[in-house]
Amino acid sequence: MKARIKQLAKQYNKKTIEWRRTIHANPELSFEEYQTSTFIQSVLKKEKISFTNGWAKTGVVATIKGNAKSKKVIALRADIDALPIQEKNKVNYKSKNDGVMHACGHDVHTANMLGTAAILNQLKDSFGGTINIIFQPGEEKLPGGASLLIKEGILKNPKPDAIIALHVHPPLAAGKVGFHPGMYMASADELFVTVTGKGGHAAVPNECVDPILISANIITALQQLVSRKADPTIPTVLSFGKINSTGGATNVIPNEVKLEGTFRTFNEKWRAKAHKEMKKIAEGIAKSMGGTCDFEIKKGYPFLNNDVALTNRMHEAAEEFLGKSKVVHLPKRMTAEDFAFYSHQIPACFFRLGTGNKKKGITSGVHTDTFNIDESALELSIGLSSWLTIQELTR
């Protein structure tokens, strides 16, 4: 089986690279992936793989049924949306859409699952059970396509026994993959804070209520939430990345200041408590200084939990397919992923695909305007994804 999968991975490698380049050149933002969805469907039709569409409008789910008897169901997932970034790479498959780029590797994820689907479809006589391959929209934007698909019943009739996905990882060299059992990625909430005071001439601050000064105090005080109130065993991040005032100048105190930030952690009880604490601290400071504060929290993705038993099996199976030197253990990350929604419903494994190559100058991180991959990773990914799926179906 291993030799057959590797043979098919070589056979479909060129197609998979072509699919990746087509998707990369035609990126679409979250929940606007209409051409991408149409392209995915066209490939599935050519490969004679059945599918349903219209999931959260642009989502597609391919279904492959093994010919042996089994009731097992395994789900695979690829996200299909791009980011609002202007690409600076000089490649012949550069983004054709101004200000939109596959800077997080979702083109790779989608092409990988198309190649994996093609391989698994060739091997239907070798396994039983059902494989549902989810091409999911809107990973990059709240509320997250995963949460919408779950509400639409993606994990019902039949309910998958497990779900597996991969994500590109530029720091890891192409040819390697990484796993982390247990809690792996943080929850992520968006913070939108409006501080209102009383503007006026900066030369007479005594006649004003300075929202900039109030904001500075709020930001400083909120850092104590992490340094003094968070359990040190629970990784926690609170960062503000944007501050804007309305109508201020060198000699003008504005009426209003807006702050935007992110709160991330690994514990749902602490997350809920921190939400209340942040609002209480900010509103109290604003009031004590004569202003007001509107503190809005948009609750985002939960922490991502890799099922320990499933992930350990996947790690061992990857070592068997690639060799032990090609499989590494990864540390926790404070980044977030909407795949986390699935991980709170059924056993899940989210692993990393090495895509970097220092010798080729392929070192840019995700969410940058020069992100790219060593495409040799694709032959490995479609082979490994197929192997992991069959191993789990036939165990």
C-alpha cells in the first residue's frame, strides 16, 4: 500500500502543482470564493469524484466511499480563502487579483486535498468506509467557515469518527512534517474599544477630558491582566495593534480614540473571566478620568485541541511513511485556526507541512507579501495525507 500511494503521489504531483498555481493566481477573500469553488468542482468532476456544493455558499464536500465493508467515516479539511495582501513575488503564477493573495497557504491546502482525493479515489478497492473531504470557505474571517459548516450539519449524517487537516509551516524544511498532541493553538478574540472624552485646544488640557491619556492608562492597566491576574501555567496574550483618534492634531485633543486588539489563551474559563475583567478595568479607568469607554469583544475561535490518541497514531503513521527523521514534535502556538471548532466536536488532528527551503530563498512567513513554498512539499503532502487517511480507516 505504501509503495502504491507513493507511486500515485508521483503520478499526481504535476497536476497538483498546476492546481496549486491556478488557485494561487486567482485568490478570493473569505466568503467570496466563487471562482475557487467552481474550479474545485471542475477538478472533482474530471476525477469522477462525487460532491455536494453550496456549503456556506462556496464550500464543497467531496465524498469517496471504499468498496470494502466498513461504517467508519473520516473527514479531511482544506480551507480555500485568501488574504487582503498585495503580492510581491515575481513568479508566473502571481496573484491576478489586486490586493488579494494566498499568503497563508490555503492554495496549497486546497491543491493538496484535490491531489489526495484523486489518489484515494484510485484506491477505493483497498479500504472500506467513507471519506468526506471538506473544502471550507472563510477560515480567515469571523465567525469562521468551520462554525458555519458545523451549524449546517457538516458533522452529521454520518458523523465522522475523526477529522484531519494540515497547514503549511515555512520554518520547517520541505520534506518534513510536525505534530503536537493535545492543546496546540490558542483561542482568539478581537477587541474593539472606543474611548470618549471632551476635545479641545491642547494648550489648555484642563478644559478637556483627554481620551488619548485615558487610552494610554487603559492599555497599561490591561497588561496587568496577563502579568498579574493570569495563571502563569496558562499561556495568555493581550496585544493592541491599532490606535486611531478622531480629529486630533499636534495642538488638538480629540473627542474620541479607537483601539483594536487581540486576546488569546488556552483556557475557556479564564477566557470568559478575562473578558469581564478587561471591560471592568477599561470602563472603570475611563469613568475615573471623566470619560466613557465602550469595550466590545468579538468572540473568535476556541483553542485547537489535537486528540492525543489520534495525533499520536498520525505521528507514528507519518514516521512509517516518511522515516523518523522527517517527523518532528512542534511546540504550542499562540496563533489561532477555525479548525479548532471541529476539534471541540470530534477527535481531530491538525499537523504542519514543512514548506521552507533556505537554499532556494523560500523563507518568508505566512501572512507576508512574499510568502511562497517549495513545491516539492506537495508530492509528500498528497502521499502522506492519503496514507494517514487509509491507516485510520483500516486500523
